[in-house]
Amino acid sequence: MRKYRKLRKISLASACTVLPAMPLHVHDRQAAELPPNAVVSVVEVDDPYDPQTRITAVASLRDDPLGRLHVRAQIDSAQYLAGRMWQFHHERSQLLGSTELRDPVDGGGHAGDPYLRIRPHCKVLLACAVELGRDGNVLVHEVLGERQWLWQVALARGMNATEGSKDLAYLGRRLRECLDCLAVHFRLA
């Protein structure tokens, strides 16, 4: 037979004085230091622990030409959001990485047609391509879809890619025109 200890009764008032006060923010998720070659931006996002609040986070801009253009105030918010919407539809229109391509096992049911999933996104991209024209669509695909920098696009086209060149300035103006066109198409401007 087990022996049980007698628990002494504690009043609610004395229990509250014994417990330490809990801090408002339990999780401190801020980075203490960044690598020396980091290219980052401070953004405001939804808190994963509390959906009603927003927190500041650090976003990497190393492989994000659109984000870097926005942070440097070379494009406005409507152009930035239009570019993000184009990237959203472009990513969803790809078959690579699709979970629907795997065969169902152990009675998982029918896998479904992956082409039905990507069809609406392809329609949006086709409408954007008509709005942008051939050259604009290629430029947007290279910068937003393949995430190339403007100097890489200029080099691939045989243009002068040095900083301050007329060719690079032309590509920047042309990209901003394409983002304006996308902003009008997505009804953001």
C-alpha cells in the first residue's frame, strides 16, 4: 500500500504572491547578430503565437531583386505588390514540387489531376503576358520568375552592365513600366 503525503492547503492570495510575474512576451525571437555579408530588411509580419498582433522580423534580401528594389524606394508599394502577385501565380503554375504528383498509397484515394490545380494560375499569367507584351513578359520572367538581377539580365542580352550605364537604366525603367502595367492589371493602382 502506498503512502501519500498530505498536501497543505494554500489560499489563492498567497499562491499569487509566491509565483513570479510572467513577462508579456515569453518568446524573444530577435536575432542577436547577423553575418557580416547579410543583406536584410526589417518587415512587419503576423505573430505566429498570437494572430491578433504583428511583430517585426528580419527578411533576407540576398536573392530577392523585387524586395531590394522596394527597400531602396526604386519602386512603390503598388508595383511591389503587383510583382509579388505575379510571383505567387508563377510559383503556383509550376508542376515541380507538387505533392499531387505522388501516387496515393494505403487507400489514400485518387491523387487528382495536377493540371487542374495549375490551370487558373496559368490563365492569370497568360493574361499578364498579353498586357506586358513579348519583351516585357520576358523581362518580368527573368527578374521575378528566375530572380535575376538587372545587371545579369543586361549581360545575358549583351548590354553594358556597369553601374550607371544607359543600358542598365533603360532596363530599370522598363521593369518599372512592366510593374506599373501589372499593378493596373491586378487592380492595385
